[in-house]
Amino acid sequence: MATPSAAEPGTPVAHTEEFEVILISEDGVPGYGVMCPTLPGCNSQGDDWDDALAMISEAIEGFLEVAARPSVTEDAKSRLIAECLADGFRVDEATVTAVV
């Protein structure tokens, strides 16, 4: 029976990581917008809750492949939520797992 070989030295090993996301919706408008506050500019959308979470997970993985991870404070998340609420959106929070 063959044993799987170890990864080549220097090959990055993927792992999973959880990210908090904010889902926004508007009464009478189908679907959800979704943002990852710890990765500014990393946004997506979906037809329903599950689709939006799947789409942001994919967006996070792509974002981290090409961008350095910025340092973001809890205050930035609070400001984002406040802005969405001020614009009349309903705001929910969730956690997604992404392969990084």
C-alpha cells in the first residue's frame, strides 16, 4: 500500500479560519449583501442566507490569495453596521469558514 508523500518543502499548507461577516437586506428586496469587516472591500451577495454565506466564503478565499491581510479594529465593524442601519438596511451577523 502506497503512503501519500509529504508536501514539497516551501509549499504553503492550507488551513481553515473563521471570519465574522455582516449580512444586509432590505424589506421587499430579495437577497442579501454580505461584507467581511476584517477584510475591507471583500463583499459579495446571494439569493438567500446560505447562498450569501457560500459566496462570501469564496470571496474571502480569493481575497486572501491576492491581498495582504489588513489590520482592522472592532470599531471599524461597529461603524460599518451603524452605516448600514442608518441607510435603512436590516443587519445580521454570522461566521463563515474559509480555506486560507
